[in-house]
Amino acid sequence: QNEERDGVRFSWNVWPSSRLEATRMVVPLACLLTPLKERPDLPPVQYEPVLCSRTTCKAILNPLCQVDYRAKLWACNFCFQRNQFPPAYTGISEVNQPAELMPQFSTIEYVIQRGAQSPLIFLYVVDTCLEEDDLQALKESLQMSLSLLPPDALVGLITFGRMVQVHELSCEGISKSYVFRGTKDLTAKQIQDMLGLTKPAMPMQQARPGQPHEQPFVSSRFLQPVHKIDMNLTDLLGELQRDPWPVTQGKRPLRSTGVALSIAVGLLEGTFPNTGARIMLFTGGPPTQGPGMVVGDELKVPIRSWHDIEKDNARFMKKATKHYEMLANRTATNGHCIDIYACALDQTGLLEMKCCANLTGGHMVMGDSFNTSLFKQTFQRIFSKDFNGDFRMAFGATLEVKTSRELKVAGAIGPCVSLNVKGPCVSENELGVGGTSQWKICGLDPTSTLGIYFEVVNQHNAPVPQGGRGAIQFVTQYQHSSTQRRIRVTTIARNWADAQSQLRHIEAAFDQEAAAVLMARLGVFRAESEEGPDVLRWLDRQLIRLCQKFGQYNKEDPTSFRLSDSFSLYPQFMFHLRRSPFLQVFNNSPDESSYYRHHFARQDLTQSLIMIQPILYSYSFHGPPEPVLLDSSSILAERILLMDTFFQIVIYLGETIAQWRKAGYQDMPEYENFKHLLQAPLDDAQEILQARFPMPRYINTEHGGSQARFLLSKVNPSQTHNNLYAWGQETGAPILTDDVSLQVFMDHLKKLAVSSA
Amino acid sequence: MNVNQSAPPLPPFGQSQPVYPGYHPSSYGGQPGSTAPPTPYGAYNGPVPGCQQTPPPGVSRAPPSSEAPPASTAQAPSGQAAYGQFGQGDVQNGPSSTVQMQRFPGSQPFGSIPLAPVVSQPTVLQPYGPPPTSAQVTAQLAGMQISGAVAPALPPVGLGYGPPTSLASASGSFPNSGLYGSYPQGQAPPLSQAQGHLGAQPPQRSAPPQASSFTSPASGGPRMPSMTGPLLSGQGFGGPSLSQPNHVSSPPPQALPPGTQMTGPPGPPPPMHSSQQPGYQLQQNGSFGPARGPQPNYGSSYPGAPTFGSQPGPPQPLPPKRLDPDAIPSPIQVIEDDRNNRGSEPFVTGVRGQVPPLVTTNFLVKDQGNASPRYIRCTSYNIPCTSDMAKQAQVPLAAVIKPLARLPPEEASPYVVDHGESGPLRCNRCKAYMCPFMQFVEGGRRFQCCFCSCINDVPPQYFQHLDHTGKRVDAYDRPELSLGSYEFLATVDYCKNNKFPSPPAFIFMIDVSYNAIRSGLVRLLCEELKSLLDFLPREGGAEESAIRVGFVTYNKVLHFYNVKSSLAQPQMMVVSDVADMFVPLLDGFLVNVSESRAVITSLLDQIPEMFADTRETETVFAPVIQAGMEALKAAECAGKLFLFHTSLPIAEAPGKLKNRDDRKLINTDKEKTLFQPQTGAYQTLAKECVAQGCCVDLFLFPNQYVDVATLSVVPQLTGGSVYKYACFQVENDQERFLSDLRRDVQKVVGFDAVMRVRTSTGIRAVDFFGAFYMSNTTDVELAGLDGDKTVTVEFKHDDRLNEESGALLQCALLYTSCAGQRRLRIHNLALNCCTQLADLYRNCETDTLINYMAKFAYRGVLNSPVKTVRDTLITQCAQILACYRKNCASPSSAGQLILPECMKLLPVYLNCVLKSDVLQPGAEVTTDDRAYVRQLVTSMDVAETNVFFYPRLLPLTKSPIESATEPPAVRASEERLSNGDIYLLENGLNLFLWVGASVQQGVVQSLFSVSSFSQITSGLSVLPVLDNPLSKKVRGLIDSLRAQRSRYMKLIVVKQEDKLEMLFKHFLVEDKSLSGGASYVDFLCHMHKEIRQLLS
């Protein structure tokens, strides 16, 4: 329905009409908004939006507004201000409506012609402390990427190792670079001074007043249009050498990631503030010196683990985190975004650096090596284009949320930072990043999705009139990849319902998928700052309360417990969420956790659900491929399973199948069907691999294979070594775990839900 | 020997010329032969092969005497040496009372004599008079009389050996000689001696008077070989005793007899003769009576003075009342004499305490156990035994050491000794290195340290039997047992971090700010470097230099270049973080030239282009040095930075400077601040550089004040050089700069050096001057040391010295050669010790003394007002001379100025020091110039200071074009210029061609290719290349002058009466200077006054 049109999914599609009732709903009123959802059918309009004249409102004319065609007036549906149409609209009438008034244009995109268009900027920040073949692969990827960039985009190159080098481009005959010590943090001002970016001193200007300002070109030494210098840059990349400083045995190479990023940020800050720019950090290991160092260079001291963090034993973590947070905030302020491409077998400090990507809307990619297709293709995919031939990326967006007066905005969770804009529709309660009605999303793509949380502020004693509708308007201003400024406006409305009299309506309008994701985001958001067990307990409590509220049961009788269809899957989502890497850190490194959480906070609903509850397909001779329960009982000897956890694609051959394959049946003409069976999941996996960003880890394993653990850790452990009754039955594979199974979980849930305590 | 002495008696001899011929021979040659000495020596000599033979030359001189053969003595260094010394010593003794002896040197005195020759020679002498005179020159100045001639004992040490030589020289010296010849030269000389002996001595002294006469002769010019003869004899006499250190035993004989010192006298006298002789007779003491005879005393002396003038007679009539400039000691004369007397025979170093020929003399050195004077020169070669004596004399005891001095091609560089794993053999207690003075005892199983007397075991692998004289059988096979200078290969224990060093590196750091670009410097330099890099210093026969090179350019940021051979094009790395300098790359910064040639060439091509339109005017400085130092540190090697810098570093960075030039401070108590660095940052930096073995050479191209005082701190403390090219213009200064650069880059350097001077018990090195750093009181640390740098060391007594054993110096320099080899260079020098002040005065070297005093004064200006410094110098000089007058000179009228023969130039040279830009700046001298000169002088050697303070003035058109030799110099005074001539003036830094207004047109045409004087461009710096003998000759001469100096001298053509002439006149140091410096004559009077004050 209107998810397609507007990219919005609400947890509740009928809204409880008072604050009290809303809180009793347990799951907050919230929505998942995909601001730039691809809309092939939505051509942008080439004029500017009409704004409500009330300065505190400034809502944009939309289909929900009352229009008086005679008087050429329109009433704002948020503040009820009556506004004149601007002169250009003199011709409107019922039959001649501007697009923004047509109901099918509840989402509309304006192109703003004003303002100088500045080209996109791509600043590569490349780690040179890599193994030779890794570096080679990375160099090739980078060189390849030059051909994918828009020709007029500006590119820059910073390399780092023990030192940080800012390369000057477009030098003939000699390659120049500015070098910085990797151990010293510099202010933006210092960096600009040192790079010679500061504007010429006043006297100089006075001396030659007649001269045009050359400022735009000041930075040109470091950032040049691709089409001009791609040869140079290709050569430059080709000549890149591994960091030459010797690394003695037992040491990590000295890697000045912190300073390199700082310089990248400082460089752009000084030269192109508020212009779309990507800082792309490619790193092959943890920062080992200077500000932002994550681990010392002694190999015998391992990088921090969750264990260390819990014991408060991670020496550098706090300082490093602070450094990167500071950088991330500065970057966000300038409207630039930072991507992190970290490829190493060990951790690379994503935990500390995560905010750089999280706060600026940058990508985070984690791989084992730059020399893998995972990295290569993922990287390539960044520059993929949409049906219009435009890059799937946008920059420097500002999202503004306007609500009708019964609602207030409590916060947002996603790749954004607060702009701290207080307004009448800002709630005092915060959920996620709150206290504002505007957020900055420095980098976003068509799938970037924010969770936005609202609060019903209407008092119980002042009910909303029957049939009244609440409205919300999302205004996203951004720089399109074609460098145009655009504004996308989505205005939606939902009915109010009295929770006491119309609970059924509300219940039926519950979107359990959206709700699960929204709750999960809240949980993950909390997990960043709170202890894991507390978050789990909070989630459990919420679930129990929800079941208590909406379940049908007899008190103290767990067996009588039933949930309606619209809620039936929700507990299962919660079960898997509890086991997911987003909330469980066991078996994950801090970097992995950060990586998973990063993606969870920005993917759209479908992908998020996959992350929470992976999808399992079964392939067998018994019929066409079918989805099966994510349960150990699904693991059968004669099946091939395909699991998609978003981050991994696992193909698992059952015991028998594996034996057959080993025996080589697939190569025998008479068993061609077996060959096809083997091939089917591969094809499907390819399909997923092709489309997803970042590219998942592709695992092809079989029964008893070591990599089968990826599958076994995800399925519901309905059979374990503890419940022996399962043994001997042909029902699946036991999982060696102490985790509770879904059945046990549900039993407990029912018990708790029905208990009156 | 004795014989000779006996001779003394000889007054007769002496007198009669014959005598002296005989004398000579006899004394030297003869004696040696005869006397015991031979034996001991014999042995000695034996070893020294080379030496022995030489004789011939010497001989030649000593013609007459059959004995001559012995004369060979000269050659037989040892033997002779002994003699010589004896001779001298003796002389003095004898005369003790009389004291003054004039030695041949005396002869020199002649020169001096001219001055105020108040000679008080005994009547007797008179005839000879002249000769004796040589001894002292008394000049009567207007007020005073100078007796320039001190007659030091005979031919000083130097003679010792080659006494003959010396003698000869002496004789030669006299220009007068000519006269001599005619004269009964012989007589004169002899006389003096005779007298001395006789006891008549006192009177004899008088000889000096002759001096005056001499002068005149001088003019005569001719030198008489004959002279020598006589002189010698004289010397012979005196000689005997003293000095012979070793020899002592043998020689002993005679020394005694002579006891008296004769003044080597004779020599000089001759000159006078002609005119004077007569005079002499008349005269009595001081009076030179000759002319004056009539005149009464000195008192009248004044008048006398003039008289002198007159006497010289030849010369002419000077206005009465004025001291005749020709009558006062002339540097030119002294130099010429020494050149003639000592230049022709090698200087053999086998005998201790010999005074070497003057630095202006060309001579060969044969190392027979003492370091060549090219390596070490001392202010005195005979030092007082006690500190009381030393204090009384006030003569500074100092050695000017040039450890890596370049040698002429004829002299072999020091042998390298490799003792393998165990390293050089050293004394266990004082750590002195094995040297020829170590005594082996107990059949060779042990040796006694000659410095601290500690008995050490001889390691088995070093054991060797001794011969009957107690010498090791292998002594002559081992450089460390037979030579004064040699090198040891150092073991790993002598290396930093116990690791053998890597080959050093050169880093070129080029200022590319606006000024440097605009002046064309950068382009010029880059072009030159391309070819210059092929000439990096290499060791021995190495095919290519082991030195690696690196490049940095900078303005207010630094640009490093990666010129790794594998790169297609150079990479530039900019470091803007000047506050916290670091080196951005490791690999590819320092490269081997031949491997990376293509990349380097491409880089050097591009540097001028890259910065062609720079507008950056600000520069940094300290960070540049820091960067170079860090680069060397990263590469773990020592090396040298070549900095090419243009302006005051005012950019925000460590070591930032402000313009603090303030001429108002001159002559105030704050003047010293102009010489002090602005900030302590550079000292700290220099210290780090030294620790890393990073030597800094600075080339400055200032257009205005750059604060040389501060910028030169690092080069100064790291053993580097500073070159300054004010207002650099490619067209005008290119040749000078490139020539300096080439030389600087190509010269052999020792890196990361530590020098230590050990002395025998009794004296101690207490103070050091030069370009280096000291972190404690004994070790001189030099990040780099080249063959032009000297370290001056001052010694003080801390105990009594022994006359018998003398005083030993051992200078050990540990350094890394340019191929990265760690070595120890050892120089040993033995000096005599004396209990008689006269011996001290007889063995001094004025040039070295001036070198020391200038350095002392130039350091003094850092802490005291310039006026104080000058007064101190004058006082010290007065004390030295007064002490001589009081203790060594023959009694004479107080009005007479009596100068020791060896120091008769002290006043004129000292005056030059006092008038130098540092101590008395003229109006046109900038603060930077003064600071520049100040630091230059600090590491100058004796030859450089000599010409620097007393420039050479060469008439070009006086001598026939055909003559191949350098024309004889004339004194640096305007009076000596004739407007019909052309002169060259050089002082080691500047070179002027002065053209008189009435020079013949033909000359103008052939030199300048213009038709008349007025068409000559004033300030011209290049002579046109013309194909005529005169032009060729002049240009050849200029080239040869340049070749003699360590820095290229830019030529400036000055026309008489032109405004540039002011500049030129500044260098006519005998004249009154515009800035208030006294003329020579005035200063001499002043000096005399001071001395009289001290005496009274």
C-alpha cells in the first residue's frame, strides 16, 4: 500500500487518540521512513514548494490541505493558517491542480534551481600498511572506481601509514604530497594552514583588489575533477607503495588512521563545507598510533575484546571513541559523510570508529581482505546507478518532521544527527535521537531508513473528534547525486481511534513487522549505551506487556493464551532478536557487533527483518524450493538449505546430499537432476548476492563442515543435546547449545503473560 | 758541536767573514759529525732514511766551509737538529747577561732593524756592527726607539735541524745581503757573535742599530747567500746548549761554552753594512749611530729616528720627526726572508722543539716523529717549565691544530695502521695512544707512557725485542713508533652504539622562497648539482663515493623528495608541520647517486620550474636543520647538510627570528648582544646535531640582515662552514658561489668526530677555540671536520715541566671517514721546556700567536664590550714585550723599543687584529658581516689569519712579465702604491685589482681591452680573456692566488680615486683607518708607551 508510494511503515496504522492510551499500547507509535525510496514513477517537479506562511510552521502545501480555489487560498493542515497562493498559482482550479495537491502525490519531489551547484567530492583515505597483494587489490579497485565516478566529481587522495600523506593531484613531472606526522592531532585550522589552504592574508588581497577571488581553486591542488586527472591519479595509485617504515617482528605496523581521518575531515571542512562529499576510508588494520589509536603496536597485546571492555580493560577505547566522535560530529556539521571499508582478519577498530559512519550516513564494510570479491563487489556497488542513470547516493540531507498538534516527535534512530531544532512539535520525551524536529543525514541512499518515534500528546479528556485524522509531513532536503538540490515531501495521515471503544480497529491496524523492527531499533539503540542483559530484560518486559494487552487468555492459564493474526509473528521476531548479534555479543568481536548494528540501523524493513530472523529455504527432490522454519528440525539429510541472514548466505548440504556429491553423482548424466538440485540454491544465492549491499559473506558448506556453524547458530535449537527425546528421530540435527528454544521461550511467555503478578 | 761553540770564541771568526763560512759549516756540519751526537743520532737517523740524504741542499749553502759536508747536517736532520738547537740554546746562555741574542732570525731583524735601529753595539762590533745588529733592532721612534731585533738565539729551533738551512735562510733574508757581500759581511756577523762571547756582549747587542741600516739595505734587496754563512756561525755559538732535547746528551758539549747567546746576529748586519758600518762604529749602543754618530743619545734619538730614515739612507729623507715607515719591522721583509732562508729545504720533524718555517713559506715536511706544522703549530716551541714563568711572560701557550689538514701532493698522507681486533694500543691509565715517545722497557715487555709515566704491559702480539739503544727493532716498520702523524683503524668499541657506522650522507636543503628564485640561485644551484654529484668525496681509490645524497627544498614548509631509483619520477613530500619536524620518508630519501641518477636529474630539472612563480617570501630555518638531522638519524648515519638560505627566518616556527640589527649598539656595553644568538633554540638544536654527527654547512644569500650571529650557531657548533654572498646576483657571484660550493662538496670530511688532546704531566689543555661543540671539558666533539678547520687549544700549567723530557702533545681524533670507516688520527708533537725566558722568546711564532689572540678576542666580544677586549689585547701584548725587555734584552735606554726577534711583527699584526671589522667596525660594515667574520676567524688556520689580518699587496707591473714567480709583495700602505702601477690585494676573502690613475695605456689595453684608464669599468669582477703576456700573467696570478685559499675570492677592480677605492683602502692595514684604527707607526708608538709604563 502506501509503503510503496511513501516509503513509510507505521507500527500502528490507526492511532490511539490519547497519550494515556498510546502508552498502554506498549509498542510506541512510530514509523520506518525511507526518505529516498526509489520511485521510478515519480518525476520531480521543477519548481519550489509552497510554504505555510506561519513562521513556526512552514509546512508545505500537500494534498491534505483545504484549498479554496476561488479565493486562491489554502489552509495549512498542521497549523490551520490560511495562506495565499503565490502569484504563479493564479491559474489553479479543481480541474487544474498542481501536482502537490493530487492525492497520488502524497510524496512529491521538488528540484530547487537556486544556489550554485557544486560537484560531488570523493576523498579516498587509503591505508598503506597492507600486505602486498591486499594493497595491489585495493589499488586496482580504486583505479577501477575512477571510471565509475561522475566525470565532474572531485577526487582526492590521502594515504597513511606511519605518516599521513595528502597527495596533490595534477602535478606534472613530479608527484607531490603533504606529509603529516601520524601521532599528532591537528585542528582544522592547523591542517588548512599546513596545506596552504588558508586564504591569502589580508594585505595580499588589498594589494590586488582587482583580481577575482581565487578561493574556489585554492583547494584544487588536492581535489580535482576526475576527468582531468584520472590518468594522473591512476598512475599515482599505481605507484603507491607499502608503508616503507620497517615493522619489526612482533609489532604491528604503525597506522595513523586517526590523524588521517582528521586531516581528511579538516581538508573538506576548510574547502567545501556543506557540499556533498564522501570520505572513503580504506583500512587494513587497527589504528596503532596517535589520536584514535585502538591498540598499541605490540603484537603480544591483543586488540580489545568484549571481555576486556566489560572488565574496563580496553585502554584506548574511550579516548579513541572520543576522537572519532568528535570527527564524526564535525563531519556531520559540514554535511560530509565517512565510509569505512575495513578489511582484515583481525579487528580494525570499527567499534571506536563506528560513529564516523553511523553519524554521517556513511557506509561500513567489513571484510577479510581487499583481495576478495566481497570487498571488490561491494565497493563497486557503491557506484551503482538507478534507472535514471543517477548514482544511488545523496548528500547533506536534512529531514524535517512536522506533525499535527495531537502528535509530537520523540526522536529518530538511523544514520542521522540531531540539528537541535526545537519547535512546537518536539516532544520532551526522547526515543533515539530526540529533542529536535530536524535531523541531518549526510549521506543516504534509496534504502536508508530511519525509525521515527512519535508521542501522542492529546489528553484523554480532550478526545479527537471522530473521523479526525492525524497528519505527519516529512520534508527531506538533499543534494542529489546530479548535484541538484532537491526537496522530497511526504505527507501522510492516519485515523484516530479511541482505544477503549475501538481497540479492535487499532489491533487490526498493528503492523507487527514494522513494530518488530522499530522495537529492535530501540533495543539496539539502547544496547549501545546499556548493559546487554538490561536491554534484553527491557525487551522481554515490553513483549510480556504487549501480550498481556493484546493476548486472549484466561488468567493464570498459559494454555489458553492466543494472539490474533496481526500479532502472531511478533513474539517469534522477538525471540530471534534476542539471539541476534545485535543484542548478543557472545561469539562476536566488538567490531562485528558494531558492524551488525550499523547496518541494522539503516536498512529498510524487509532487510531488517531478515537480519532479525534469517530466512531459510529448503531444496529437495520432494518438491520445489520452499521456505522452512528456522529451526534445527529443518536440517535434514536429504535437503539442501539456503539461509540468508543478510550478512551471510549459507548453502548447506544435508548429510546424504553431501555424500552423493562426494560420490560424484552430479557428474553422471543419469543423475542430472541431482546436478540441477545442487545448482538451484547456488543460482538463488547469486541473485541475492547481486542485489545486496553490502555484499554478504557467501558460505558453501555441508553437513559436518566447520562453516556449518553459521547455520547452526541461527536456527532455533529445538533439539539439543539436552532434550534427548529427539535423538534417533529423523527430524533434524541437534544443536549443542544451552540456549532456550523457541518453544521454551513461548511457554515462558505465555506463563508470564497470563500471570496476574 | 762543541767545536763550534768553541768557535764562539771565535769572535774572530765571527767577525771575519771567513769565519763564518767556516763557521757554519763547522758548526753544523762539522760538529755533528765530530761530536758525539752522531752516534745517538746515527741510530736515529739511520731509521730515518729520507732525512739523511737531504743534506745536499743545506750544504750548498754552507759553501765555503769545507766542513760543509757536515753541513749535510741539515739533512741529517737529527744530527743537525741537535746542533741547531744547541747552538741556540747555548747562545743564549752564554750571553745570558746580555741576553739578547740575535739570531739569524736576527737577520730578519734586519728587516726590522730598519726601523729604529738603535743599535747599541759595542764599538767593537760596529764594524761588524751590522751583523750583530741583527740581534736587536732598536728603533728609535720619535719618542721611542724600537729595537726590533731581538736576537733570539740562533736560528731557532728550526734551524736545529737544518740549522744549516735556517741559517742559510737567515742570510738569505737579508736583502741587504747584497751589501753584505760587498761588505765584509762575514765580519759583521762574526763580530756580533764574537762579542757576545767576549763578554763584550752587552755592547754587542747594539748590533741592532745596524738594523736600521739594514733596512736600507733591504731595499737593496739582494740577498746574500753568503750571509747565511756568517749567521750560522753566530748561531752556532750560542746554540749549543739549550734545546737539544734528546740530543742533549751528545751535544752537550758545547752548548755550554757559548753559553752566551749570541745573537744570531750576524746575519742581518750585513745589510747595513754599507752605509752603516761606518755608522756603527760610531755608534754606541743603541744609536745607530752610523749616521748619527754624531747624535747623542737616543734622547736625541728622536731625531735619531729620522735619522734612521736617513740611514737607510738609500731610501731617503723623511721628514724629520716622523718615524720612517721603512724603519719599522716589515712583515713583507720577514716573510721574504723566511721564504728565502727556509723554503728550499724540507722541514724535518725529528727533533723536538723546532720552530717551523713561517706559514707564508713554501716548504716540504718530512715526518720523523713529530707532527707536521701543517697539522699543529704552536705559539711557542719552547715553553716555560713553571707556571710562574709562563705568567710572567704572558705569552699564551697554544697550539693551532688542523687534524685533517690537506697536504701538498709531495707529502704522503698519514699511514693507516690496523691493529686488528684488539684495536690501537693505549696507555692503561691516561689512554694515550702508542706513539714514538713511548719508552719500551724490560726488554720490550712493557712500555712506559710518555704522558703519565704509567708502566703498561705490552700485549704478546705486539711484543718486539729492543736493540742496544732501547729502541724496538721494528720501530721503523711501525708508523706509530716512528712518525708524528698516523691513523689507526678503530674497532667496533670506538663506534656509536657499538655498530660500525654506515657511510655518511649529504643532504642538500634549498631555500625556494621568492628571493632565492628571483635571484636565479635555485636554477643555478640545481644545474650545478647535476654535475657536482659526480664529485662527492671518495676514499682512496674507490670508484664511486659511498656517500648518499638527499634533497629538501623549503620556504616556510619543507619539501622532501623521494628519488628512489625505481621511481619513474621523483616524489615530493611536503611537511608543513614545522613546529614538530619529522622526516616523512625513509626509503628513497637518501640514495646512491649513480643508481638514482635519472630521477635526481629529473628532480633537479623540475625544482626551478615548480617554484618559478612562488610568492612565498617567508622562510623557516631551525626546522630545516632539524629535518636534516632527523633524516640522518632515521638513516642511522652521520652526514652533512648543505643549506642554501636567503632570508631572516620570520615564519612562525621554532627558531623564528626577528630583525634586531641595531647599529646604535656599537661601542656600547650592549654591543656584545649583536654577536650573541637571539635564542637558545639553535644551541639546543646544534647539540642534537652533534650527537647525530650531523654537520651543517650554510650558504647565505642575504639581501638584508639575516642575523648571521644566530644562523651560524649550528654550523659553528657542528664543525660546518658558513658562506655568505650578500646581494647575490647570478651574473656577478655565480663563479664565486659555484667555486665555493664545488670545493665544499668535494672536500674530504671526517664525520662524527671526537678530538682529545693529551699532554704530558705539567700542562693541560684548558681552553679550546674553533667550530665544534664540547659537552665536557676535554672532548672536542665535531659533527664534521674538514681539512680547512682548525681547533685552537690553549694550555696551562698545572705542575712543573721538566727541561729534560720536554712537553708532549698528542692529539687524537676519532672520526668516520667519508667511506664510513671509523678511524683514529693521531698527531704527536714534542716541545722543549725552558727555565730561561729568553728561550721562550726565541722560539715563538708570531703568526700562531696572532691566530690565538684573534680567536681569543673574537670570542671575548660575546661577553665583553669590544673596547674591553681591545684593551685586553693591547695590555697582554705590552706585557709580553715588556717582559722580554725586562728579562731578556740587553740593557739600553728606556726610550728604546726593543722587540724580540720572533715577535717583531707582533705590534703590526696586533694592530691589524684591533682594526679588524669585528673589533673596530667601519661605518659600512654590517652587523652580519661582523658576525660572519667573527665565526670565520674562529676556525681559521695560521696561514689564513696571517693573510686575513695583513693582506698581501702585489705589484703587477713592477717585475718583468716574463718572470714566472709571484712578484714580491709590498707593504699594505697607501704610500706604497704608485699611481703608475697596478696592484693585486688579497686577504683570503677579498681580491682587489687596484689600477693607478696613470698606468700606461698599453697596460690598460692589454689587461682590460679598453683604450684608457677612464674607460675601465669600476667594480669589474672579471678580467677579459686576452691573448697577451700581461693579461695571461695577471689572470694566471689571480687563479693561483685563488687556488691557495679555501674560499674563492671575487675580484673587484678598483680604480684610483674611484669611490670603490674606499673599500680597497680599508685593507691597507698599515694606514690609519677611517673607523679610527691606528696606523702602524702610531700604534707602535702607543705600544712603546705602554711597555715603558709597564717597565717603570
